[in-house]
Amino acid sequence: MVTKFYQHLLALVFAINEINENPKILPNVTLGYHIYDSYYDVRMTYRTILDLLFNFHRLVPNYKYDTQKYTIAVIGGLGSDISSRMSDMLDLYRIPQLAYGSFASQEGDRTESPPFYRMVPNEAQQCKGIVQLLLHFGWTWVGLFAVNDNSGEHFVQQLESLFSQKGICLAFSERLPSQIRLDTWSHVNYLTANTYLQFSDSKVRSFIIYGESRTIITLHILMLLGDASYKKNISLRKVWIMTAQVDFALSGIQRTWDFQFFHGALFFSMQSNNLRGFQTFLHKIKPGLTQGDGFLKDFWEQAFDCSFLDLQGPMEGNDVCTGEQSLDSLPGPVFEMPMTGHSYSIYNAVYAVAHALNTMYTSRFDNRALMDGKGLHVQNLQPWQLHPFLQRVLFNNSAGERVCFKDREMEAGFDIMNLVTFPNKSFVRVTVGRVNSNAPEGQELIINEDRIVWQTNFNQIAPISVCNNYCLPGFLKKKKEGEKFCCYGCAPCPEGEISDQKDMDDCKKCPDNQYPNKDQDGCIPKVLSFLSFDGLLGTSLSSAAVSFSIITVLVLGIFIKHKDTPIVKANNQDISYTLLISLLFCFLCSLLFLGYPGKVTCFLQQSTFGFIFSVAVSCILAKTITVVVAFMATKPGSSIRKWVGKKLANSILLSCSLVQAVISMVWLGTSPPFPDFDFQSLPREIVAECNKGSVIMFYMVLGYMGFLSIITLIVAFFARKLPDSFNEAKFITFSMLIFCSVWVSFVPTYLGTKGKYMVAVEIFSILTSSAGLLACVFMPKCYIIVLRPELNKREQMIRTAP
């Protein structure tokens, strides 16, 4: 007899006594009960079920005797195997069965008129609670001991499925027999070696154990056979996570054992409450005062290790049972005074049956068949008639807790208890948390770590149970070949990415406006960057633009002042003025590229630059063609004399400039440039820039300007040796070589730079090419006009001509 489970019987008796004394429940009806022991044996279970359903002495199924007991419902059993065997028999007669043990649902349970009810939550809730508990403490490398039966196999499969979803791994999964048979010694040796071996892995600090009431005893025996001094080996002590079916119960010679090895264990328990009057009821249990209890004598002798006087038999060496011993003096492994979760479930099961009967009694359900004027006739009641009322039962028990079924399972949660052991072989259970499946998502688990007492070797700190140390922020997990996914290495994040938490599977990029810090575990805001007037580079370029603009104005002033001199008149005065004005605007338009990009500046930048440069190059082309035509017109009988004059030059200037104007207007009308931010080019800067809108149109503007430049270079190159004192083709050739060289090198340089330096490259190209044109075309003339005025005479020019 397992003395600890005697409380289950007392809880049933206590509940029935309360109901029989309560006039509000089943008036004029007295509930009775029969209690049977399964002896953990399947054949005895079938035997006792037949005895319960039919006769004390003669067992003939389906044959009723006058002494038949009126069985309305059956409560039991504790284990899944016994409960399923009971169900096999009770299902034939549709007798309600209320199981108070926690185990997995079977597919065959849910029939149209089921006889099976669970007084505890489904085991799936317990599995989810275990996963949440492991995640709360960060335990991802755990061991599992499970009883070797169908229930244990179902539990392992369900748990492994949840583990794979939540990133938890099983270091091992070991099966334990429900009880050890010493006749198969080779098998015992195999189990002992395997069980003891699992404790050698120092990385596994938390073990899950799933089984029944005798599983702890089995594990004790296997550990004892593996190493008789295992209790003294502190390195073997772990954190045990136990399911609701596991209990700490000892009997017989096991009474000398203690549970120091399981000190600090966390185990799930059916939720229970203190019931008023239950402790008083327990204190009244005495062998001489309690009548009709066939288990009390055996319980008392085993619990207190004594014997009652038997005048007809020999006296043994045990102490004499006086009957005055107190139950609260017994250690926890033998008997517990506080109501356990299983006893609480039995108490609720009795009340559930009583309330279902009471509802049937007060309802209109076939009253004529069940009742007469004196009350309820139990003899006329069939057990299957109780099912509709039992499924809809709803009441508050004496502790104020609501009791009802949902899909024939009790709507409740699990308490999380902490086992605190003492040297005198006693222990206490301390409630440290709760699992409630009806709570909002993420709040199902409530745990109070401050109340948990850990094993002494953990120094009162929650241990770490992982396959390897965490990957710090700045690193990512790297899978190790041939090992489970919980065992991994760490690798630095790729350049430009970060991980800001431990154990990241993948690194991530910072937002566009941020960049990774040095350790790659956080992001830093980027700095806004643009080519401003205040910076050294911006100041230098703007100063150069202004300086060249002033020089251009001076040159224009010189030409206007000396407009009547031969050297000014010789090369189309209007074209020269237009060229100088366009160069002035070329220098000034570079200032549009400086400063913070706005809508107006972005709209004007590229189109203004392209058009003004096209005008300047068109002027150069017009001057060059004018020189060529003028030379050819001097030949006798030339038919092109009519083209000599301002009309040809103006036509070239207008037509070439008009083409660029059309390209620019199409660009601005379809996809104009606009202010934008470049987050990608520079790792630590946000570049404020002008988005070109249409890149194709931008390169069309540059391409057309390059086309004009090449044509001008070719014409000037062939005209450079014409015999004319006023021939400036050689200077134009040199200027166009500079111009083309600048813009040919501009394209790769522009594409190879990023950020504000792209703008600087374009401004530099504008200033350099414009300065080249100004210097090569006008500086020689300014030299003669200002420094050598004696050469600026018609006679001198004609005399020097070949």
C-alpha cells in the first residue's frame, strides 16, 4: 500500500460527508461509495470493475442479482494505463468515469456519448507550460526521462514537436520502466548504465521527468545500482522538472530514503485550494473512531511502522500501534496533510457527480420514471442518463473555485511547485508559479523566481542549461555539422550588418538613416552631407568660380573698350561677346551645385549648365567655321563668298543651341531633377543630392555637348594652319583639346566618386573647361590689346600675313 495516496480516499469520504449533510444538494438522498485498490495490476483492475458492477461473490457479467450495487459513476484512476483499462469495461455500460490523473487524450475518447471525463487539464497544456518554463530560464539543452509506455511515448512526441518550434533541444531521451523486475538482471544493468551515463554531461543542468507515482522510486533504484554514493556527488545534482503525475511517495523499506537528490525540483501540480474543515477531518482519523474503513488498519501500520496487538498471533518486534499517533507527524513522502492536487480533483469529481444528479432531480427529465412523491428513486436511474447533465455541470466549490467541463476536461491550469527538502527526510512544496491556458498570449506563465530554492551547488542562482555559451551581440549563430541545432558556433556579422541581441540566427541591416557601430551590436545615426559653401572644398570652388567670373567680366570689358581695334573686329565681334557672356554664366552656374539642394536649384542645375555650355561650344564652332569659310572665299571664283558674314555664324550658334534647348525642355517636362537623399553610397553619411530624374536625359545633354565639342575640335584641327594673321583656329584647337580632355575624364571620375565629391568633380570640370576656353581663345588677344597695342593695327596684321 502506498500510504501517501490514502489522502485520495479521505478526500472522497470528506466530499461525500459534506454532500450528505448539505440539504441543498440531493435532499432525501444519501450518497454511498465503494473503494477498490487496483494494485497497479491490469488483471486486478478488471477483477475489481466486475466486482463493482455486479456481485461480491459471483461474477456473471450482464446478470443482475438482488444484492447488486447501484453504481452511478466511477472516479479513477490515477495512472493512464489503469484508467484506460477501466474505460474499456465502463464504456460497455456507458457508466460515467471521472479520471483524476493527468495524461494524454486518446483518439477514441471523443465519441457521441462518451463515458470519460477528466478532472484535470489536458496534458497538452502541461507540455506548453514546460516549454514556457524552459524559455523563461533560457534552458535550451535539456534531458528527458519518460516512462516506457504509450502515454510516455505520446508525451515525448508532443514535447519534441514543441521543442523544435521554440528552439529547444533534447540532449537525450531515456525510457524508464514503470517498475523494475529484478528477474531480468541484464536489462536492469543496461538501464542502470544508460541512466547514470546521462548525468555525466555537465552542460545538461535541467532534466524533465515524465511518469507516474512510482517513477521516482524507479529512478532512485537505477541511480543506487549505478553508484551507491550518488547522493553525495554534488556534480550529479540537476534541476528536475516533473510532470503532474510524478509524486514523491515512499513505503516499506523505502521509508529510509530521502529526496535530497531532488532538492529544488520544479514540478507541475493540479491546482488545489485549502478546503474548510479538511484539516479538522484529517485530525479525527483514528483507528478506534473511524468505522467501515478497510484500509485504515493497513495504512496506520505502514505509515507509523507499528503493529496492532493481535492476541491470537505472535508479536513482532515493531512498535505497538496505540491509535493515538498524529497524521501531521508523518514525513511528506509517507503522508501529506495539505490537500494535494489529486485529492482536490477527487473532491471536485464527487461534487460534479452530485450536482449532475441534483440537476437531474430538479429538472423535468423523465420525472415520472425517476421520482414519486417521496423523492428520487435511484433504482430507476440508469448511469447513461447522467451524461447530458454531467457535461453541462457548473458550480463553485467550497473554496469558491468554478468547476465545469469543456470538451469533458476540467477548465483549470497547473500550479508550479518547488520542492524544498530537509535532512530529517521531510519536504515541503512551495507554490512558485502557475500556468493558465486561458490567460492572454504571452501571459500564460507566472513565475516568482525569488521564492525558488535551488540545489546548493547552484549558489541560489538559476543555473544555465545550454549546449554552448550564447553568441554575443555582434555575432550570429553558425551551425555545427553533425550536431543538433542547439549546439552551434558564433561568427561575426557581415560588414554593414548588426545583431543587437544574443543568439541571433541572422544579422540585420541598420535602417537607411543609420550605420553599424564598431562592435556591430548597434546602429548610429548617419550625418547629413552635402557640398556646402562653408567647407574648405566648397569655399575653394566658389572662390574659383567667382574669380574666373571677374576675369571674364574684365576680358569682356577690355573687348568692349577696344571694340574698334582690328583684332576685336577681325573675329566676329558679336560671337566673341556671346562667348564671353556664356563663359561668365558657365562660371556662375557652378554656384548652383553648392549648398543644400532645393527644388529650384535641382531644377536648374543640369539643364542650365548643359544649355550654357552648348552655347559656348556653338560660339567656338561658329568662329572656327567662319575662319574656314573666310579663307575659302578668298580663292578666285569661289562660290561661297555669299556665306561670308555674320549670318552664317549666327545661324550656327542658334541652330546648335536650339537642339540642346529642346533636349533640356523635354527632360524638364517629363522627368525633371528633384531633391533627394542618398542613403547607400556612403556608409556613415546621408548625402543630400539632386536626383537627376532621368539619367538617360542627363547623358543625352552631356552627349550632345560632347558631340559639338568633337565637331569643333575636328574643324579647328584642320583649319589650324590656314595662312591668315587673324586665324585663331590654332588657339581654338588647343582650347578644344583641353575641353574634350576634361569632359572625357569627367565621366569615369564622376561615376567613380560618391556623395558630395561627385558634385565637386562636376564643378571642377565646369570651371576647368570654361577656364581653358577663356585662356586659349581670349588671353592671346588680351595680351596684344593690353600689352602690345602696336601690334593691334591693320597694317601690322597685313604685313605679317604670309
